[in-house]
Amino acid sequence: DAGVIQSPRHEVTEMGQEVTLRCKPISGHDYLFWYRQTMMRGLELLIYFNNNVPIDDSGMPEDRFSAKMPNASFSTLKIQPSEPRDSAVYFCASSLLAGGAGTDTQYFGPGTRLTVL
Amino acid sequence: GNSVTQMEGPVTLSEEAFLTINCTYTATGYPSLFWYVQYPGEGLQLLLKATKADDKGSNKGFEATYRKETTSFHLEKGSVQVSDSAVYFCALSDYQGAQKLVFGQGTRLTINP
């Protein structure tokens, strides 16, 4: 399997612009997660989906952030308008809940490094 | 709420030294415990995990034992290599299947030849 695929790998934009990050989970996985990593705050869970349905978006920082999962093989995280404080590495991860007995391994993509000027 | 505390870094060791990275947790119920590793420029990878008390996870020479009585999951390796240089994250999950991982702040490890 190709693993979790994220695009773009690097994004540089100006404050106020819309940014869309993309993720393709591992085929067959039924959970998808979006994380943000910064030096100051470490690794934060933003939102996660189960079978394409958002389950918990309590980590989404504010209304400027939105995430969708239109089908099992694709998800987007959108920031509109972007601000310099959104600069971070954004990771997507996917997992398969095996046997319904607790959690299983999350597989992370390589991340998108976002810089907002 | 659930939380994970890791020893502060960065940690710098010489090759072949013994490694311990401390991790303690606070959780309700019976979480699963994980160590993830992040190499420069990459995403996180699962290093090892344990799903119940007294379980020992192991991989690539690393070990960690789930200690319920001390709420700890310390990472150890007997002889580190330069290639072990990375950031290590301790994490826990809700055993009830919430699928949410709570991560520690990460510990940066540098191994000098």
C-alpha cells in the first residue's frame, strides 16, 4: 500500500488567502484524523472522521477551519482566511478499528508544511 | 481529562549508550499506550504499543512496559545508534474505542557517534 498521501507537501501563502490541504487515507481504513504540529503547542488533534462522518471537531481552532470527507478515499482541510499563526505542519492519519475492541495503530502521512506570510 | 507527560528534552547521548525516556499518564479507564517516532521531515510512525497492564511492547530494540501501578510507560533501549536520532512521542488512547490519541509533548533524541 502507498500509505497515507498528503498534498501539497509545502505551501506558502499570504495572509488572507484560502488554503486547502488534501489527504488520501490508506484504502480500507475507516478512521481519518487531522493533526496540527507546532513548536509551541506540540501535536494537536483537530478533527476526526469515522466512515466519512465527522465524529469530533472539538480541536478545530475556529470557524476559519473546516474539514470535509466526501468519500472514503479523500479528505480536505480548508483554512479561510489564513493567518500567520496558522503556520504549522498539518498531518493526516488513518486507522482501522479492528474487531471493535479498542483502538488500533494510526498511520500518518508525511505532512504538509504551511507557511502563512 | 486524559493526559501524557514525557521527560523534557532534548536528550543527547553517545552511540551505544543506554536510553530511557520517561512517560507517565493520567487516564480514566484502561487506555492503550503507544510510542511513536518522528524522523526528520517525516510523519509519525508507530514504534511499539501495549494494550493492557503488564504488557511489554517491543520493536527495533526498544521496549516499554505498561505499568498500571505507577501509570507509566517508559521507553528503553540498551544500546542506541546514530540512526535512532528522532523525536519520540508517548501517547494514550481511550480503550473504549474513541480512537482519539492524546500525545505527550515529544522528546528530541540526538545520538552522537
